[in-house]
Amino acid sequence: MKHQEPDALKVARPVLRGGKPVRVYLSRQAYIEGPSLGSGAKVVVLEDVVTTGKSAMVAVERLRTAGYSVDRVIALVDREQGGAELYKSAGLEFQALFSLVEIKNKCINTII
């Protein structure tokens, strides 16, 4: 049976390299799951939704502590509540596919 973690424990979404995911989880016993990528390997943290950015920062810190190089966070949605600013202040690049404002505007324009 495949391991399924609760969404509440996910910090970073799978990062694929060679078809095998690497995951970082936020729990009482923090851990990184997946194949070892080697010290200094470049890793991108992927998030579904960014609000304050604190959850992804925990993942960045854990990945760096494990010896990985992390310089970017990518999200599907930026709720524009401080996450982008937090990443910038930490020297990370940040990119979101959509902002919450863009999604709201698209929904409003579709309804009208």
C-alpha cells in the first residue's frame, strides 16, 4: 500500500528528479523522504498556495540543513499576504502561476 500523508503535514510538494520524488514534511519528527540527491543539489520548493510563506520557509531551512541548495519557491497561487516579501527578504526567488486577485477577477469577469 502506498504511503499517503495528510495534507496538513505537507510542507513541500514532490520534487521530481529522475522520476523519483523528494518530499519534506512538517511534523513533530521533521524528515525528508525520497532518494538522496547529493550534497549541494539544487532543489526548488513547490507549494500549492502561499499565504504568509512560513511553511515553505521551514521546508527551505530543512532542505538547506540537509545539504541541498534552495534558491527558489514556486506556487500555484499567491494569496498576497506576505509570502513573496518573506521569500525576497530571505534571498529566495518566488514565482506564482496565479495571484488570488487574478483568480477573483477571472471569476467575476466570467460571471458577468
